[in-house]
Amino acid sequence: MLAFLNHVINGISLGSVYAIIALGYTMVYGIAKMLNFAHGDVIMVGAYICFFAVASYGLHPILGVLLAMLVCTILGMVIERLAYKPLRQAPSLAVLITAIGMSYFLQNSAQLMWGTNQKMFPAIFGKTPFSFGGITISVTTVVTIIACVVIMLALTWFTGNTKMGKAMRACSEDKAAAQLMGINVNTTISITFAIGSALAAVAGVLLCSAYPNLVPTTGSMPGIKAFTAAVFGGIGSIPGALLGGVLLGVIEIMAKAYISTQLSDAIVFAVLIIVLLVKPTGLLGKKIREKV
Amino acid sequence: MKKLRMSKATGINFLTYALVIIAFVVLQVMGNQGMLSSTLKGQLVPICAYVVMALSLNLTVGILGELSLGHAGFMSVGAFAGAVANVALSVSVPDTGLRLALSMIIAAIFAAIAGVLIGIPVLRLNGDYLAIVTLAFGEIIKSIINNTYIGMDVDGLHASFVQNTLKLEAGGRMILNGPMGIPGIQKTSTFVAGFVLVMVALVIIFNLVGSRSGRAIMALRDNRIAAESVGINVTKYKMMAFVTSAALAGAAGALFAQGQNTIVASKFDFNTSILILVFVVLGGLGRMWGSIIAAAALTVLPEMLREFADYRMLVYAIVLILVMLITNNPAIKNFFESTMGRIKSGKKAKGGAEA
């Protein structure tokens, strides 16, 4: 029973990281209607920035995280401006390929700048675990779950109550109508990318605190999993990203613990397929009615 | 008008056949004259395999109009089925050419079965959801093959899953060893076989596209609801295109695997699927000759970029982004078209003056 609880907590922690990454996918998809495949690599960049800030320059971990967020925010906005904005009217496949090109670009730049050698991410949240009633939980796990909850609440408040958040929702529903209402669509999309990328930096730091091997391809598999999580919960929906991410994390850890380590990825994807067959737009996705 | 358009399509088809035949003859002559570098020679079989992959994916993406992000999964099924067949048949079919052909057919059948199994759930979905499910299937196939063990002894083939529990008789050998893949494959693939496979793929695709079924498939792509309302069976025609595409990818996988020393399941991952999708999009959706050129050029390109050494994949990424920007941004596209138009009209004016 205790082992089971431990697995649940670990699953929620991993799922929280997926959820934070999935938010970036979901928000960008909701507004720009594009699958931003470079998102996973922004995570990697964030992790590297924090790694160098803390391990090489001896900055305080909090400062390291903030620096990573700053760099990733700028990176996300620059990527959007240079590669995606010129393709706003282009067919979605062209945008997809550009995003993939951007993903290759980031991975290979990282490889050239920082080498292919594995970096050991420092334990920035300390090593002494909490323990109560026989369950031991690492500080990283606690920080991850708290960070996820805080980010979720902040984003829900932001999209519901601020002017920019309302503009985002308007853009995701109907870009042309939003423009007619005096919303600057380009700025809104740019801000969305900025928020998504800042969250990616946080996710990168959290991910590497839990799994400390940092290489230029660190971001790709979590990126794909988080994308799956976003679809799982219903792409475009913020609570959906949380639900999808956490469920995916728990399923993955449970499959690893009770079925087979090697097959855990296959099980995760199989569950996704079953869910999509029953609910074709994800758990919390809106049902799209077809008009003739 | 209708007749004219038909003849245009036939013309393009013949030009595509001609393109492949000419490329084959030129490369074959150059190879015999020793004009090809050894690296390029080694790439001829993979190029053919990737060309067939691109053609088959173009059938799904360009003709059927559904985005697939797991095409490498079918290649993987074909590669492993083909390589196992190659080893299993090595005694009973000593002729390498015949064995290669048989293994490709077996690979195509296995990939087609995978295509049917995957197509039943996948083709019920639409758009990005379909794409993510194909991605998921690609990963599942990779996981399954990574956990399959196949061995052969006097009693025939044995297989086990997750754990290697095979107890082979004396003299038996392991063929597929889970995550270690299949080592020591006898290289039976040749450039001629690759060329034949490309031609077969072209014949199948052109005949399918030009047929009544092909028109039904394209009608589904252009407007599913309208097509459905005139009585086109959505599932049947979608399956037809999807399974044909999977079978061709399986044959390409068998060709590819038997040109390698070792194959492992992780070779056929998401990145490979994306690579093939890039060929298709760069070559043009539904444009088969474009896929052929893009697949061949982009397979050779990283080799050509050798002089950039460490920077070659970076250059590749930048080329990819720039090509997409140039071909899809309205402002840049207009600029190019107007310049091209000016050059063309200039030529015409000159030609007129001369005449």
C-alpha cells in the first residue's frame, strides 16, 4: 500500500512536469492553431541555462531559474517572429515542417555550443527528503507539484481576468472577429509564445532536477509525451492540459512499476489511443460540430 | 477540356517514369565507370528505400489528405519482417535475388496487416488527432519490436515477448534479439532491386490514383461530407489508400534492412517519420516526382555538407526553414514569381523579336 502511494506521488510529480510543458503546447495550439514541435527543445535550452548559471557561475538556484525563464521567453518570441509569423497564412503542414526545422536547429545549436557530453544537473532543491508515515518524498517532487498548482491557478486567473488573457481567449475563438474588436492579434500570439516558453524553462529545470542527465536531446521525448498529454486532455484547454499531464504521468509510473519498464511507453500511447477512440477530441475537449 | 487534363496527368506520369529510368541508367553507368564515390555508392540502396517511403507517405498525406506522423512504424515492421524472412529462408531459397523479392513481399504483407490494424481506429479520427494517434502507433510498434525475441533452430521459428525465454535446440541461432535488433544481416539488397521497387511503387500509385477508387479517395480529401453524400464509402477508400501506403512502406523497409549490417528498432523512430514527411512536403503534396527528387536530394545532402563538418545538421535545419519560408510566405513568393515572370516575359519578347 505504501509503495502504491509512493508510486502515485511520483506519478503526480512527473505528470506535473508534463502538464507544465503541455500548457505551452495547448496555449499555442489554441491561438495559433499550430503544433509547435520546437517546444520540447526550448525546455532543453532552459535546463542548460539554469545548469550553467548554477553550476558554472554559482548563482542562487532561484536566480538561475529566473534567468532561464528570461532567456527562454526571449527565445520563444524570437522564434515566433522569425519563423512562424511569416507563415501565418500558409498551410498548416508548412508551419509544421518549419517548427520541425526549428527543433533541429535548436538541438544542433545546443550540440555545437555545449557539446554532446552528458551534464549532471545539480540538485538545486536540496537532497534531504521529507518523510512522514513511512512515505519518503524528495523535495523536488514537492516543489514540482506546488509549482504546477501555482502555475495552473495563475494561468486560470490570467486568462479569465486580465485584459491580455481575455484577448487570448478571443483570438483562439475567432481571430478575424478579435481583430475587428481592436485586439492586436500579433501581439497576443507573441505574448502566448512568451508565456509558453517561460513555462518550458520552468519545466526544464524541474524535469532535470528529477532526472539529472542533461543532453541536447533531453527535451524531445518529454516534449512528445507532453504533446500527447495535451491531446489526451483535449488540446486547447488549460484544465485539460493539467488533467492529461497528471494522468499520463501516473499511468507511466504505474506501468513501469507494475507491468513492464520497457513497455511503459507503449502502454502510455495505447491508453491515449483508447481515450481518443471513445472521446475523439480528448477528455475535456470541446465537441466540434461539423457544418455542411 | 476534360480530355486535355487527363492527358496532362498521363504526361506527368510518363515523365516521372522517365526521370527514374534516366537517373537509374546514369547512376549505373557512372558506377560502372568508377565515377561514384564509395559513400555515394553505399547510399544508393537507402536512397531507393527513402524514395519509396516518400512515395508511399505522399499517398497518405497528398492523395488521401491525412497527416501521418508514424510512417516509420510501417517501415520498421517491414524491415524486421523482411530481415527475419531473409535469415529464415537462407537455406531453402539460396538465390539472393529471389530471396530478396520474397522477403519484400512478406514484409509488405506484414506491414499491410499492421496498416489494417492501425487504420481501423486511426481513420475514424480527423486532422491533428489522427496525426497524434499515428505518432502513438509508431512509438508502440518501436516498443513492441524492442521487446520481441525471435530465434530459429531445426524445429523452425520461435518467438517470445518481453523476456528472452527461447530454448533453442543445438545449432539454433537468435535472429531478433530485442533491443539489440538483428545483427549480421546478409546484404542482399542491390541498386537494381531498389530501382525495380521504385518502379513498382510508381506503377501501383499512379494506377490507384488514376482509377475510379483514386478519384473517390481524392474526393474524400477535398470534401469528405460532399463525397459521403454522393455515396462514397469513406472507410473503404480511406483504408485502401492507407493500407497500400503501409504495404509499400513495408517493402521499402525490407529493402533498407537488407542493405544494412545491423538494424535496431530505435532507428525507425519519430525522427525518421518526420524525415520522410519533410521529403513529402518539400517535394509537394500529391506530386510524386517531387517526392522522388526531394527524398534523393535530402538523403545525399548531409553527405554533401560534409565540408561543414559539425555544422552540417545546423545548415540542414536552416535550409529547411528557409525553403519553407520562401515557398510559403506570400510576400517572398510574390517577389520570386514576379522576378521569374519578368525573366520569362523578357525571354518571350526576345524570342518574338528574333522570329
